[in-house]
Amino acid sequence: MKENEQINTLLKEFSLGNKIIAYKQLLKILNNRKDDLLLRYNIAVIEQELNFNQKARLNYNFIIQKQNNLKAMVNLYNLDIKEEKYQNALIIINKILEIDKKLDFVIKDKAFVFLKLNRIKESKNICAQLILRNKKDVKALNIYGLCFSAENNFNKAKKIFNEVLIYDENNVAALNSLGRLYHENRNSIDAEKYLLRALNLDPSSYQILNNIAGFYREEGKYTKGIKYYLKALKLNPNNSYILNNLAKSYFDINDLNLAENYALKALKLNQNDGSIQKIVSFIYLKNQDYKKAWSYFDGRLKNSEFEERNESIVKLQSKLFTKKHIKKNKKILILREQGVGDEILYGTIYRDILQDLPNIKIECDKRLLRLFKNSFKSYENKFVELGTISNNERKLKEFENILYAGSLGKFYRNNINNFPTDPYLKVEKNKMEEIRFFLNNFDKKINIGFSWRSFKNRYSNEKSLSLKDLINVFSIKNCNFFNLQYGDVSKEILNFRSETSIDLITHKDIDIFNDFDSLAAFLKCLDLFITVSNSTAHLAGALGVKTILIKPSNHALFHYWNQPNNKTPWYKSVKILDKESLMNKNFINQMSEFNN
């Protein structure tokens, strides 16, 4: 009885702010009462609040193994949601609904998890049923609006969020959703308005502070974003996500010491978090401490963003190779990295692994298949089209392990001297002859190609330029300017021509998005290629084409372009400049230096 009173006193002490002291005393009591499930549950709740998530997880699992404790199950799946382990959360949610299928709040959480797993139709169906029962169910409405936002149906999403505000004008979730929606559509004024309104309603919410900080970070207002992250951290000092966001922000402003400091603090609190591991790896990659960087780089495989772009990863988890050394007799399948640009980048390591391991197959985007086969003539039978094996259960059984291409770095790129100096992609002779024949139609001037946009990417706007941004380049005399931009940009080119009388020549018989063999030949025939961070930039670099890459804003910058100088070890022929340099009058001189 006396010990029970002590427990109640310590729980009260915790609620009054003496958190760590109370927590440690409760742990001592638990050591003598290991089967006290109520005490263990209270300690797990405390651990969750203190962001000791792994410890909380162990205690919740202990309780659930002993009994179907719904509260422990709910808290456990909320931990999974917080850590973006949505597949795990869904498993627990389904178990709860088998016990009690009428728990509306769990059903709503299931809709949210479906949304995060990109199972939009299922999420919408759940929300529609809930709204049919209660049209003023603001949580269901908010998730419903997020579904339409995920489908890029801006108007429908906005209508739903505004409907929530009719029922509850101070609904913070709807205000936050509207702010994020406007930000996604690059309406910064309304985005800031709604996010600040949400913050004004709940100024002590570290979640809202974290969101507004994220908004400013993605606006490139890094110092302002850091200020709000620090406010959020003061309210919740052991929150690994806020610490990680601070690490990213300091990384953006090139304060690598503070970035590393906050990232390692976050990692100590949440050792298995892929997002934290990823930023730690980026910090070391920028410092060119490759061995240390690659040890954290596989954290990207745990991110929801990676899962969304690589749907097969869930069913392939059991075969993923995570060890430090590969045995030569292993039968291994290499899968392409997230996008075709990354696939080309990590293709620079393919020759190493093809020479080392006789029993591998490499899946690749069908647009790259001929190019890879031509570039690795002795190993052309090793390359197959994406999905040939990974989507075939019978063929997949033949392979012992699976590696995503980005994971090859830890075996072959552990110091700066491991990077090859020569380009690895080779173009078919007949394709080169076709492009040379095309170029003979124009005056024998300097041939410069352009690619100025990135599409279907979270940071497409930050990575893209307008043709007007390139006006300094177009002022160079004695040049032919060629359009090598994929996507429908014909209207933009026509408008630019009418305003400036500058013409970009388009080879109308080449499908730049799909015909990589012809595109590669065209790039090889150029004197210079000027581009933003997109797949064509990687293609040019892998071909050894003289390239000037205009890098995006810091928060949208990938590790291979984010180097301590204006070069990247991945492609020797690429020079990296920022947008400010492009707009500078001295840009032409910088180009001349590059060409010499």
C-alpha cells in the first residue's frame, strides 16, 4: 500500500514538471514489480512523452503480450505513426478493430494510415462513410481533404478544409492543412497566414511551431525557421524530430558542426529513425567522410518517401542485404534507386560490382536498358528491365539477397580516390551519326543545350528555372541554342521567342523523356550543356559532357551536388553553380574558364 502511494506521488511529481527524477524513481519500483502492468503502462506513457520511444515500445509490447490492452495498442500504433512506420501501425489497428470494430477514433486513424501508405481510395471510402454518419465529423473531413490534396485536387481539398472551419472556425488541424495546401501550391502569402493563425490559437503547441518552422525553411528563410524550431525544442526538448529538423536547417546554412550536433542528439533518442540517419549521412557526405556516411545512408530505405517511390520494398524487406561484406558466390539482385537520375548516378558503381560478383542481375528503367547494355558490353546479359525479377515471385526465389543501388557506395566509394575519373556511359555509333547529320543543318557555331526544369518532384519549383533566368547565357555570340528539356515546354519557348527574339531549336523527332539513347547521343554532340538538377543532368555527367549545373535552394539539394566546392566526385565533367552566379554578369567569364 505504501508503495502504491509512492507511485501516485511520483506520477503527480511528473505532471508538475519534475519529469526525469520522477521517471527514474518509478523505474526503480518497476524493477521490483515487473508484472505490474498498470505501473508498466504508466511508465510507457511517460517514456512516450519524454520521447524515449524505443523504451516505451518495449513496455507496450510487454503489456500487449500479457493481455489485449487496447490503450497500450493505441499508444503503440500512434508511436508507429509518429515514426512513419505506417505498415506496422496498420497491423496493430486491424488487431484492435478485430476486438472492437466500432471504435470510431481508431477507424479514423486507419483512414489516416491508408492516406500515408498512398492507399488513397481506401482512405476516402472510410472518410466518406464516417461523414455520411456525421457530416460535422471534423477529423474525418480533415483526412478526407488531405486525400484530395494528395491527389493534387487543390480546389476540392480547399473546399473541405473550409467546410471544417464552418463547423469549427478555430480548428487548428484544418488551418494547418490549409496552410500546407497553399504552400504546396506556392501561394506563400496564404500559406503563412493560415499557419500563423493556427499558431496564434495554440502558441504553446510544439507541433505547430515545428510546422511553421518547416514552412520558413522551405521558403529559404532558414534563420527564421531555426528560430521557430528552437522555440518548439524549448517546449519539447527530447523530441527527436525537432532536433532532426534543426540539424537539417543548420545543414542548409552550412553550419556542419551544429548540424552534426543536433543530428546525433536526435539519433541518440531515436536510433532506428531513417530520416535522422539520412541527414547524418548527408553531413558526412558533404565532409567527404564517405566511410562514416555510408554507415548511415541505408536509413533512407526506412523513409515513407522511399517506400512510396519503391512500392516493392515492403515485400522485399526479408531479402535486403545490410551486412558490411558481400560473399562473391552470393546470388544478388540489384534494384534501381528511387528515380532515373539516381539510377544513373549509382550506375557509376556498376562496373565495380559486375567485376566482383559473377552471380548478379541488375534491374533498370526500360529507358536505360539499351544504354546500359551498350556501356557494359561484357556484362549486357546482367541487365534486365525493372520488375522482371522483383515482380516475379518464382524468379525472385532464385536470389539470396537484394541491394538497392545506392547501398553500393559502402562497398566501393569509401574515400575520394575510389571515384572513377572517366565517364561510364557509351552511345551507339548510329545514334551519334543521326545527331551529327541533324546538326549539319545549322551554322558551325558553339552548340549549347539547355534543360531548365524538374517535374514530378516535391522540390520541382526550387530546382527549376525560367528561360529568362538564362538570359546571360543567351547573350553569348556565335552559338546555337538547343532545347533538351523533357515535358511540354513548347508554349514557354514560343512566349520567350516572342519577347526576346531568342530561339531554342528543338529536334522534333526525339522524345526527350523516353528516348534516352537519342538524348544521350545529342548530349555527346554538344560543346556545352547547361541544366538544373534533373535526370538529364545525370545523363550528361555520366557521358562526360561538359556541363554547368545550376543547383537548387539548399533544402532541395541532394548530396551529390552538395559539395564543399563547385565540383562533384561523381561526375568530373560537371561544374556546379548557384542561381545567383547565373544571374551575375560575370557568369559568361565563369563559363569561358570552364570551357578552356
